[in-house]
Amino acid sequence: MSTPITKEASMAQKKSSHRTAEEKAATAARREARRARTERSRAEAEERRKKAKRKEQLTRFGLIGAVLVLMVGGYFLVTNLGSDKPDTAPAGASDDFGMVVGDADAPKSIVIYEDFLCPFCGQLEQTVGDQLDAAVEAGDVNVEYRPLPFLERISDYSPEAANAFAVVLDESGPEVAKEFHDLLFDNQPAESGPFPDSDQLVEWAVEAGAEEDAVRPGIEDMAFEGWVEAAGEAAADADVNSTPTVLVDGEVVEGETLQDIAAQMVG
């Protein structure tokens, strides 16, 4: 026999059921609030991560620039311990350790201090190289390329490439040397390597138009090592402490970006 439900018990059951519904609603609301807070926290954490990554990248780029400057400074500190080879200039070289292309009477003269391993030099060449070639062809400008061994503390490739350039200039003349110059930048290695060896430098020299038998001995034996080192010392004496350094009509070109510098070179 079932026990009859009194009025008070029925009200208690209804009240209990009502409380349970309210509690469920409150629990759901709290759950939703927690979910919203969690999403906000994740979004804020992601934003902080992105900011930290951007800061890290900027710091890394700044450190790379600082390291390059220190490398250049370190180069100058040890140049007096360099090669005992004579600083005999290659045939066709300028008195300022470079190679001039273009009409000597052109209305604008440009000097580019560069290192074949320097990534910024490579970027400048990619940015303005074709325009300079066209301006030289039109007789509007002459350009003197002055290769330097600034980054030899990173790799021997820096002075080896400059020496190879001098060998090609000496054996094959300015036209072939300019083509070789362009090939070196077209095939520029990363600063972390791997670095081209003598055989590769000879191959590029031949591709530029040189005779292998003429250039291989000088490339392999670093025939113009003394001249390359003297070029670095001359640059130091001229207060050149970074590459690329560009002069237009004798004045150093300043710019926040390579595009700024390029615009002043061909503007």
C-alpha cells in the first residue's frame, strides 16, 4: 500500500525541483563564464607570444647587424698580422683597389665598397645592379667596385672570392671581371655556408669568359692575397667600417634602407 503524499511533502518536492533547475542554470552560467575567461586568456596569451616573437626577431636582426659591425672591427684589429705576399695590383685595377666600369667622363661617379660574402651587399646588387648597368651603358655614370675581405673571420671565402675577382681582372680584363663579379653575387652563399671552393670559383670564372688555365693557378694560390688585404687597410684608412658603403660623387650615401641607398645611386 503506497504512502499518501501530503500537501507539505508535495510543496517540498516542487521546491526541491525548482532549486535544482536554478542550480543547473547557475552552473551553466558559471561554465559559460569560465569558457569566456579561458578564451580571453588564450587570446591574450597568443598576443603576448606574438609580441615576444616579434621582439625576439627584432633583437636577432639587431644582433646580426651588431655582429657584422664587430666582425668588421675585428678585421681591422688583425690586418697587421696578415699575408706576407706583396700587394701588387692586378692589371686593370684602379689606384684605389677597385675596378672602374663606364666612361671616365660620365656626369656621375659611384664607388661601392663590398664583400662578396656580405648579404646586404648581395641585396644591394639585386636591388640596383641592372639599373646601374643600364646607366653605365648609357654613359650616365661610372662605377668603381672595391671588393673587401671584411668577413674573413666568418669564412675564408670572403678573401678568396676577392682574390678570385682580382685574378680574373688581371688575366681576363674588366669586362670578364664584371661578369664574374655579378656571378659571385648571383651565387652568393649564406654566411653559415656551405662555401664555394676553389674549383667552384674557377668554374664561375670560366662561365664569365675566362680561360681556366689562365685563372686557376692564381685562384688556388691566392696570388693577390696581399692586394686584397691592402684593400681592407685602405678602406679602414678611409673610415669605411661596414659593407656596403656607397659614395656618389665622393659623398657617402646615407639611408635607412637599401632601397633608400639605391634610389640615390640611380636617381
